[in-house]
Amino acid sequence: MSFDYEHEVRVRIITEGGLSPTPPEYMMLPVNLDEMIESVFVSPMAESWFKDVVVDVLKKYGLDKQVFHSALDDRALY
């Protein structure tokens, strides 16, 4: 339940040759990061300065997103 809020989406690509048992090392796909990223959660083990670095990187690429320190180390959700 701790990760339920992520609503994670994974992509599986099938080429004309069918599904390969070994995926390609990398594949470039066009995406709109502004639509894809709602907010960013920084590891609960990260130092506080790391959050500032993440905020700076988002600004550099023109992404106005909220950045939170993860609460996964808080009391468990049941």
C-alpha cells in the first residue's frame, strides 16, 4: 500500500519480429515529461540538500513540479 499512490505504468514494446526474450539495451521514445510527471518523491534516506538538487534540475528543464521528501520511513500504512 505504501506505493499505491504511484499508479505506476510500465511499457512493453513488441516489434515486427515479435517479443524478444532479451530486451534492447535502450530505446528512445518521445514523451511529454510535463504530462508524465505529477510530482517527485526523494528517498527518505537522502540528505536534505539532495531535494534542492532535484528542484534545480526540474527548473533547468522547465518542469514546474512539487518535490517531496518521501515518508516511507514513517509509520507503516495498513
